[in-house]
Amino acid sequence: MWARVAYRDGIKQTGDLNDDGNLKVKRVLIYRLGSLGDTVIALPALHLVARSFPHAERRMLTNVPVNAKAPAAAVVLHGTGLVHGYFKYRVGTRSVRELGRLWWQLLRWRPQVVVYLAAARGVEAAKRDAKFFRLCGIHRQVGVPVTAAMQQNLRAAADGSLEPEAHRLVRNLAGLGDGRLDDPESWNLRLSPAEIAKAKAETAAAADLPMIVVSMGTKVQVNHWGAENWSTLLGELAAAFPGHALVVCGAKEESDAGELALLEWRKAASRGAMALNLCGLPPRESAAVMARARVFIGHDSGQTHLAAAVQTPCVGIFAARHQPGMWFPYGRGHRVIYHQVECFGCGLETCVIEKKRCITSITVAEVLTEVKGVLG
């Protein structure tokens, strides 16, 4: 295969040098920021990089988590073999000493290729990043979004929905090959036998009951549907599916809120309902629990993407802060409830003026209908 090299605004954009050239690459730097959800939706891109550079040591340049509800990429990817090590820094830092230390670490490691998987922050920001990587001695750069098309999630359907972020990432890496987004193997977290056994042990009390998994947490205020809605929904679910077990997953900090919401479900205990609060379980073990479920219900959050990655049908309760489609769980069989109010796509993390009208207008009946649609 011939080299595919282009120069855009002075920045070298390359795909494969050739098959033999990729096999000779020994060190690849992957630039990806974010926590649970950001890491999960990058799985197809990470699998593509691993296929393209199978003999290389692959390290990730990522951020230090700033939120207790935001597991680091290393926690999510542990044991997958997709990434072998990490360089970490504080996003937004202006410390010359900290940036100098990072530059020196990268320069000493001498990566031959950088694969750019960061979120779109504008063409000028991408050019600055590319310049920094060149200063680190990395001249082969793949996927740096230095054009508007590479920055944008393209329109995917006549209804105005946009391509998922996972699709944009692999589209920018097209020079490396097919991202195989619809192949479950591209989403494989490679859960270990120990993690699967831990999930089985944690849900042993549910015996062989079919499971409904929910996650009520979210990092941002605008994405939260509301505790009262969740409590009402769980009571309705208990009445509609008395032969099922309910499992709550999420961060440790969400455990108390989970207990309050479970009260309505547990009122149905006389009818054989079973409820388990597994908030605080590590993400990979939570994924193993979700893989055992018949349906997952959650917000626009990392937990929802985690459930989708293990091929569990999801019912998503989404605010309209993003354009429709961008952050929906990827794959077939998922059902997302999204009210496209006038101010959709606002990007707000906290909504005061409209009082989260986009998500609070979603009714319990709507969610229950979608869950019934999945469970039949």
C-alpha cells in the first residue's frame, strides 16, 4: 500500500505509511482526554489503533480526573491491552513548569506517531496541539482535526440528528483503515474472568431473575431527570415487572440517592421483587453486571455508554444540551428519549432560566413505554 500523506495548513496528516512501515513502529502516543463515557466511546478508535500498530507500545496522553464521579481512562481500559501506559496532565494548565515537564517526558520517550482522539475544540486549538507534538519530536500525526469537517459531527439523518462522536473519531482515522463501528468486537472491554466472576457474585442474591439495571447519576445538573421522577419510575417498573430484579449502578457518591429511589421498588418486595444497590462498584465490574441485564436505563452519562458497549439495550433519558445523535448510545436496539425544545444544543451544564425544560418535560409514562418496548 502506498503512502497517503497530505499537508493541511502546514501540518502533516498521514494514514498508513505502508503495511510494513506500521509494523516497524515501536512507540505510539494516543491523545485522548475525558473520563468514563469519553473513554468508552473511543473504544472503536482504540481498537483500530491497536490493529494498525500491533507491535508498538501504545501510551495515552490524558487528563487527571477532576471529579470523583469521573473514573480515569486507566481504570476503564485496565487489562484490555489497548493502552500500555499513560502520561497525565491537568487540562487547562498554564504552568510553564508543568508543560515543560510534559514536553520532556514525551521527548524522552520518543514516540514515532501521535494519534489524535481529543474532542473538537476548534481548528486553531488543533493546530496548537499539533505544534506542541512537533516540538516533542513527533512528526507523523494522525487524525489532527485541522479542517472544519474533521471538527464537526456531520449530519447523519433527515431528521437533523448528527453522527455519533464515536463515528467522528474513526472517520478522522480513516487512513488507518475501517473503524468497524458495528462490530461488537470494536467495543470489547475484554473483561477478565475475575471481573465477570465478581459481577456474578455481587448479583447472586438475584438468583436467575432477569435484571433491570439503572443508573441515576450524572456529572452535570442539566442532565439529571430528578429524584422524584426516578422514584416514581421504579415503583411503576416494580408493578409492571414483578418477576425481575432491579440493580442500581453508579459512583460511590450516588449510593444514598440510589437507596432513596429504591424505596418505591422495595415496597413491592412482598411480590418477590429484588433490589440491589451496587453503586461504588468499579466501572469494569459494573460493565460485567450490565452485560447480564435485559435492559439498562440511564441519563446522558458514562454509565449508559458502558452498558451500550457490552451490548445491553439502553433506554436513555437525555437533556437537549447537545445536538441529537452526538452522544446517544451507539448501536441498534437502544431507545433515546430526547425533547427537542427551542433551546436545544445550548451546551449548558447548569440550566436556570429554562429550569431544564428539555429533560423535566420527559414523563415517567414515556420512559416506561420504552422500557416495555425493550422487555416486551
